[in-house]
Amino acid sequence: MSSSPRLIGWSLLLGLGLTACQMSPAPLQGDGVFTVPSADPERHHLRFVDGQVSRNDTCMVRLENGLNPRVPPLYVNGEPVGFC
Amino acid sequence: MPCPDVFVQDVPAVLNRKGLAFACYMDPSRPALCDSEHAVRVNYETYLFADGAARDRFSDDVVTYCGLLTDPVTKQRFRPAADSPYHEDEATGVLYYFESVSSFTMFLRMPEDYRLPGYTMDPPALSAPTDESVPAGA
């Protein structure tokens, strides 16, 4: 009988943990680069390791492509622009 | 050719095609003119200005105004100082500052290897070995 409350407690903790895992933003490959929402729901900006957000949400050169977090940004007027 | 390499070779043209506008680097209350006359490249960074006077003020004292630059050899971001080694590339007219004498020397030895970022999905300079990857006692 005494094991039931413990079992319920562990189950709750496990459930909370799984929920937290599902809700956490998944970091992309790129050493701390992650996506942030864009006005276009199909696209995203990138926040780079220096804390700045890309001005663009699609590649500067191949306009139809999204941004690749593994390609470092270049800077225009100190603001990062990303590439595919 | 990687997209960043295409970009740095004609930044105003790419920005115009993309439709991305910037404020003047020296006076953010004014829009920058996005053409080659009002753009200055230093290392892989580009600066856009509202007029020739703003551009000239920047160009007369680049180290004071440029902020962080990317060393073309190590690909690390750094802030140049008045005594940082630099080189005006005759082939492109681009001014390059270096974070160290060794970078400066390497660039002069093989400028064609460093004029363009050459960024791909796994840039070698950014995946250098870390302390963890060095065997203990090595």
C-alpha cells in the first residue's frame, strides 16, 4: 500500500518530464544557433551565437531556400544576414 | 560557389534583389543608399551610408567606427585596434584588418584563399579541435 503514493509521484514526475521535453525548443545543429519565428509561418529567422537575429528569413542568394544554421552569417551595418 | 561568396562580391546588387533596406550606418535616422558608391566593404563586413559625407567620415577612421570584423584567415570575430595589421587588397579594393600578425602573413601569402568567406555547412576554421578533443597528456 505504501508504494502506491510513491508510484503515483514517480509517474507524475515522468509525465512532467516528458511534457517538458516535448515543449522545449529543439536547438538546431550550429553551436547555439536557433530559429525564431518569422512573419511567414513557413520560414524562420536565425538567432546567432552573438545574440543577433538575422534580418532575412530566406537565403540572400538562393531566395527560395530557408536559412541554414550551420552557415555563419555575414554582416551588413553590423546586422547579420543568413544563407542556405 | 557558396552563397556567402556570391553575396560579398556585390552586396548592393544582392540586397536590392532581395529587397532588404538598411538605415545609414553613421546616421540611423536616414535610409542608406544601396549602391556601390555608398557601400564600403571591410573584411567580409559591409557598411551602407546615406550619402558620401557619411561614407567618408567612416572611411577616414574605420577602426573607430567599424565594430566587430571577421578575420579572413581564422574566421573569428574581433575588434580591430589602431595598431592592428591591415592590408588594402589591390585586386578588389577591399580593406582587410587582421586579429594577429600571423593572420596578416597568411593572407598575404595566399590572398586568393581568403578574399571570400568560403563558408559551407562545415567551415573548417569554425570546427577547430577543442580541448576536449585533445587526448590527455598529449
